Amino acid sequence: MHKNYYEAIIQLRPASPEVVDFVKGQIRNRENVFISKEVKLKTGIDLYISSQRLALAIGKKLKRRFKGTIKVSNALYGINKFSSKEVYRVTLCYREEAL
């Protein structure tokens, strides 16, 4: 895989340091998963990662630990030329609850 490869985007809105550290720690614990890009916005942060499965697992853990809302959407990326199956990318948006 090249350095810009990603299967999922994790959007953290707003991005508190505690939540960002938690997500990055979860990604660091995995061997074959990496962050290919990190985009800082004024509303939060977007992390482009190389595993859809891990992104969905992190979403569940975020909801359990920090009590926020999760929205997941899929976008058609292309078609695999070997198997002719559709390839999707996942976007997971986590919003913290206001205190």
C-alpha cells in the first residue's frame, strides 16, 4: 500500500485533545493500520486511516467511552478490476455531547 492509501475517514467534531489521543492510540496499537493523512479544520479534525473495520470499532469505543453520537456513511470509490465488486470508503463522524 502506498502512503496516501485510505479506506476510512474518522471525523472528530469538535476535536478535544483527549478524544484525539484516544483514537490515535487505538490506531497505534494495530500493526497493519496507519494514518495516511491528518487534516485539521476549525470545526475539528479528519483522520484518514487504512482500515474500515478499525474505524467502525473505534466508533463504537468512542460512543461507549465519551458519550457522543456516531454517523456512518459509505461512498462508492470504484470497482475492483479483478473481482468486479464495488469498493466503498467509509466516513465515520463522531460528535461529542455538549456538557
